[in-house]
Amino acid sequence: MREIIIIGSGPAGFTAAIYAARAGLSPLLLASSVQAGGELMNTTEVENFPGFPDGIQGPELMMKLQEQAEKFGTEVILDDVTSVDFTGEVKKVETGYSGTFEARSVIFATGSAYRKLGLPDEERLSGRGVSWCATCDGFFFKTKTIAVVGGGDSAMEEATFLTRFADKVYVVHRKDTLRASKIMQERAFANEKIEFVWNSEVVGISGENAVEGLTLKSTTDGSTSELPVQGLFVAIGNDPRVHLVHGQLDLTVDGTIAVAGRSSKTNLEGVFAAGDVVDPQYRQAVTAAASGTVAALDAEHFLAALDQVEDGETARVIADVVDELVAAD
Ligand SMILES: Cc1cc2nc3c(=O)[nH]c(=O)nc-3n(C[C@H](O)[C@H](O)[C@H](O)COP(=O)(O)OP(=O)(O)OC[C@H]3O[C@@H](n4cnc5c(N)ncnc54)[C@H](O)[C@@H]3O)c2cc1C
């Protein structure tokens, strides 16, 4: 049986692996077969990860994290976890092709997925004008004209934040009222750089190598129109990847895994969670990495405490046997 299994190969999973491996726990990291490396594999330049003053390409950063984790003894398997049983003392993790693994502890770091519009050119132009994260990419849109899709709090927050860089921000919304809280709406309405495009949905994104415009379709009469923009921020929600642990781990109202205070401890002993799957708010590579550190340290302390209990039990059993032998003499 393993000491620790880490599920997920984003910044949280690999950072947890670096710490666990350096603590001598020989972690097994299950990295997924098609999405290994996590969300940063979908982006180009990462300019806000500390330590890279000239920026670094997302996939290169993830390769470096993997290299660092493997250097200290992490075993990485490119396979998907298909089911888990975390309820007993022995944690069971079943994979698509590599069989079932068992461990005394688990770190769950499966991240979260930004909801997509589902348009054919969305993926192709991801990192080339299409983004899901204003904090990450806003800086690249200085003096540009851009659009934000969505009508909730996060869309208003992204739009307002983006006016720091862009000259003009359109908010495209399929209805004529917003879901966002009153205060967020008021802030957006008061911002002169923001213009609302009501009753409209984005049905096309144009541009060869970068976003050049959007095709909008009216939700009232079905007519279409073109909106020239150089950027599109999709802010229609985010889904933490928790389907594997439904019914086992407690969730928050945001749908993230519930952890105790600032720790990574879930409701089940020996099961820790880290990264975007526990974070409804910050969702940055560096916060995910920090959260991975917390999880590895929590797991290390848990295993050390378990060892002490087991050592104590072994000592008690030996003492009982010695007592019995002495009595038999
Ligand atoms: C386009 C884009 C650009 C971004 N740019 C930046 C940026 O510039 N700077 C920044 O700080 N942040 C950026 N972010 C946010 C950042 O990528 C995330 O906050 C960060 O990756 C979260 O790390 P994580 O380890 O929690 O999850 P993820 O990176 O999402 O990794 C989760 C991992 O779990 C794996 N997994 C899920 N289910 C299973 C399963 N069943 N079996 C095995 N593995 C599984 C996934 O395949 C993935 O490898 C960006 C995000 C996007 C989408």
C-alpha cells in the first residue's frame, strides 16, 4: 500500500507532489490521460507566476513542475481516475487502464473547469484573444476593445476590472436584466467604458491568428450583427471537478470541496483537497500551488500521527506477549 496518492496534475497536484516526495513519502500522482498538466496547458504566456520575470509559456511551466516533482521521487501515471472509495482507512483509487491503487492518504486536486460557450473557434483562439480569466490576461488588452459574456457577479467584476486596461468593454448578455448583485450592477453601470449589449448571444468568433470580431444573434428576433473586438472574456461560470467524490466528500454552497478553515482537511480522515477544486474565489496558479503545499504538509502530519498510533499499538501487543510468556514461565 502507498503512503499517498495525488489525483490531478495542475499546479496544486505537482506542488503537493514536490513537498510529499521531499518528505520521503514516494507519492503516486495520477495525471489524467488527456488533460495532464491542468488548465495552464490551455494558455500561452503566464506573466504572474513568481520567479519568471520574462514570463513563461503555460505548458513549459507545467513541464518544469512535473520535472521537479519527479526529480524527488514522484511516480507520475498518465491515467484517469474513474472511481474512488475514500470512506475506509485504506483509500482506494480506480483508474481507467492501470488498475486500482491503495494508499493511507489522498490529495484530491482535480481543479475546476471554466464553462465554455461551445463555439467552434473558441478553443482555437484560446490564448489568442479568448480568455476565461481577467486577472490572468487583462494586462494583454491595454487600449483594446473587448467583450465580456455573462450576466452574473463574476462577469460584472471581470468587466469592471478590464476597464483598467481596455479602452472599451462590451458586456454581452442574453437577457435584458442581470443576475449580478445590485452593488456589482451599479458599479458596472456607472463605468463609462462599459457598454451593455442586451438580448444577445455570441454565436461566432472571427480572426485568423487572433480575435477580430464576434457574431451576435438577437435572442428576441434572431437577427445577427457583427461586433469588432480584439478580445473575448467568457464569464458564464465555473464547475469544480467533484463528480468522483459526490456522496463522500462534503461540498460548499459554491460546489467546491469543503475543507476545515485554512487547512486542506476534508470531512474524511486522510483525505485532503487542494487547488481550484476548493477555491471558489482566487483560482490562480500560484494560489493553487500554495494550496498544494498545505495539503502535502497536512498529509505528512496525518501520516506521522498514524505511525505514532500504530507504533504505540505494536509496542502494546509486544508488551502483552512478553507478559504472557513471563506468566507462562
Ligand atoms: C486559459 C487559462 C489561462 C490561465 N492563465 C493563468 C495565468 O496566466 N496565471 C495564473 O496564475 N492562472 C491562470 N489560469 C488559472 C490557473 O490555470 C488555475 O488556477 C490553476 O491551473 C489551478 O490549478 P489546479 O492544480 O487546482 O487545477 P488544474 O490546473 O485545473 O489541474 C487539475 C488537474 O486534475 C486533473 N484531473 C481532473 N480529473 C481527473 C481524473 N478523474 N483523473 C485524473 N486527473 C484528473 C486534470 O486533468 C488536471 O490535470 C488560467 C486558466 C485558464 C483556463
